[in-house]
Amino acid sequence: MSRELAGALCLVLVIEGLVLFAAPRSWQATMREVAKMSPRTLRLFGAVAIGIGLAALQWMH
């Protein structure tokens, strides 16, 4: 695994941890709402997130 990828994954863990540490009740409420969504909607959100992430990565490089 490349150093950049490992660093990026570590940053994801830090950000996720900060959200859980700073606002655990909000995170729980959000997850309850997400659990109510259909798989199709979740896939759409995932596809949009991938697209935004790839576009941002391309823009940064």
C-alpha cells in the first residue's frame, strides 16, 4: 500500500473519530435515519460521494 493511501485512510479514521467524539447523539440520530433509507437511495448517495471525491482529488492534483 502506498504511503499516500495509508495517510488518507488514517485521516478518514481521525475524521470519523472526531465526529463520534464531538457529537455522538447526533451521529446516532443520523444513523437511525440512514437505516430507514432504501438501498437504492444509499447507493445513489454513495455514487455521488465517490464522484465528488474523485473530482476533488483530480482538482487537488
